[in-house]
Amino acid sequence: MDEFSLTTLFLALVVILILSGFFSSSETSMMSLNRHRLSHLVRKGNKSAKLTSKLLAKTDKLLGSILFGNTLLNVAAATLTEIIVLRIFGRENSTALILGSLIITFIILIFSEILPKVIASSHPERVALSASYGLAFFIKLFYPVVFIATAIVRTALSLLHIKVQTDQSKQTVSLEEVRMMVLEAEQFLPHRHQKMLLNLVDLERIVVDDVMIPRNQMEALDINANEVVLKQQLATCHHTLLPVYENVLDNIIGILHVRKTLSLLQREHFSADDLRELLFDPYFIPADTTLLMQLQHFQERQLRLGLIVDEYGELLGLVTLENILEEIVGDFTTQSPAQTGKFYRQVDGSLFIEGSTLLRDLNRKMGLHFPLNGAKTLNGLILEHLEDIPEAGTSLKISGYPIEIIQTQDRVVKIAKIFIAPQTTSPSN
């Protein structure tokens, strides 16, 4: 090294420190890069993104090259510092050697490790895409050494029975992670759009049993009823589709499209057989079918209504396409009278609520937080909590909400009063 001047040695040391910082920043940016954003850039045809994705597809080679280059440069920096110290202070000055080692360690820590990594973690996309070209060159340059090193590492991992994922360019995302990404994007999305996206994610874990219209609230037609009753029910029906049964509700024989009965209603007389000709086959749905799956089934079968049955084939209720869409976009303004009037707000902020009200509707419309993993209705939740049939005047507290039983009938809670603090109430969808 005597043929090189001190100036040349100092310049070489600076270059080594810069290259070491390059490898440090590259490692941090590559590992913290948003893979979904990278995939988006790849689909748009960004050349740097394509190269970066290609490098991340072989993480073992990428990290091997980065670590080899970084280690080699740090050792070279320490060696070069020792040469410079010896050139300046001579071989007998051990104190200078120790101070030189401490100083170069501090410089490497600050300017080749901490500073580059902080910058890279703050701007991972910009740093990674820019560094990909240099990394591609060094991977080819260091290939023989890295190949041997990665072969040894794979052998060691195999002996230890440890499986690793080497392709980091594509990562699967769970539903909870998708939900978290939507929640974190609130500054970029209108609140209503964010809520719709969250509802859409939840379709995978909500089943039709959670949103169905219970059988005791179903509007259905008994085909064996007399003609006057049939005409009156068809004329005053608030739905387009009606389940039709024979004698008992469990014996569903078909679904009637009410519009098709207009010609029958104009006749002076019509028979049950005339109605039978207009029926189409009922569509039955298992109670544990998810809303997302059922939405797809409705689309495939071009249907809008399904009857929900339990594992024994007993009719539980029905679900419509509208019920599922309401879980995404909120309630529609057009509702039949049978489905309205379940919430009665009082002057003091409390609510009179029918016992048959679905807990999901309560939570969504009133901003409450009742548990949804058990009972489906307010009546069911109260009975589940008390483990008994309550009498009018009974008070209890569930999930922090004081509840008073106002009216009971036929072993069910008809009306209950819920006391809600003003700040817990939110407007309905």
C-alpha cells in the first residue's frame, strides 16, 4: 500500500463507506417494501418494479449478496483504517490503532448503517426501485460465493427441519389484514366508502342465519286458503316474491312471483291449481352458508330469494338478495310496513325496541355493541342472559347497556327499553 498516497487511501475509504451504506439501505428497503404496491407497479409495466420483484423472488440470493457485500466492505474499511493509522502514526503507536478502530466503528455505525437504514425505511419504494439495478449487478458478481453460502444454509435448514419461504415477491393476506388496511386508509377514503369496504370484507364471516327474516316474520301464502283470503293477501302484498305453502309453513311447495298473478286477480274466480301453475321451485339454503358464497349462488342461479333450513331440514326463515346488499351498502329506503317501526326513541335518549329486532340491526343502526356470536335477536339475548322467561319490569345490564323489560307475551319479550348514553348513539345507515 506504500505506492498509494494518503489522499487516495482516504478517498477509497469514503467510497467503501458509501457502498456499505448502499447495501444497508438496500436491505432495509427491500425487506420493508409494500408487496401489494410493488405488484401494482409491475402490472403497470414499471421496469424497476419488475426487476425488484424478480430479485425478491429469490430472497436467499438477494440477502446473501447484500450481506456478503456489506461484510466485505466493513472489513475492508477497518483494514484500510488500520493502514492509514500506521502510515500516519507509525507501527509503535498502539493507542492510535485502538482509537482508529473505535472511530471507524462509530463512522460505519452512523453513516453506513443507521443513517442509510433510516432513510430507506422512510422511503422504501424509492430506494428499493433505484437500488435494484445495482443489486442485480452485485448478485451476478458475487454469485459463486453466494451460491456456496446459500447451499450451506439450505443444508443446515434441512437438517434442522426448518422450512422457509424464499419468494417474498408475493405474500398472501388474511381477511383481518385486509380489514386493517382498509381501516388505515381512512384518510384516503370517504367514511361511507370505507364502511362499505369493511362490510364487504365481513361477508366472508357472516352467515345467512345472521341476516335472515325469521319464519315468524315471513309473509307467505297458504295455497289452500279460500279465494277471498288469497285475493286480499295478493292485493295487499308488499313483496314481489312470496313463499307458498300447503296447510303448514314447513311444507313450502314453491315461490310465487306476485306480478304474474295480476291476470288472475282480474278474474271473478280462480282456483289453487291456477296458482300452482305460476309457482317455481323453492331454493333452500343451509343456515351456515356465508353471505359471500350466497351472493355468488344468487348470481349463478339468477335468483333473489332463498329459504333457510337447519341441519334437520326445518325451515328457519328466508334471505333475499336485498338482505345481503344491505349488509354492504346499508338499509334501502323502501321497506315494507312489517319491517319498520322497531325503534322508538324517547325524549331522555332511551329506546323502546321490539324483542324481535335483530342484534345486527341494533349494532349497525344505533352504534351499539351487543355480542353477535350467540343469540340473533334482542329477545334471544335477554333470554340467554337471564336463562329464564322474564316478567315485565325486570331490569338487567348486557354489554354495559341497562335494559328494562316493558312487555312480554307468549314467553317472549315483546318490547324492551334500552338506556343509551348520548355519545354511544350514531345515526343509522
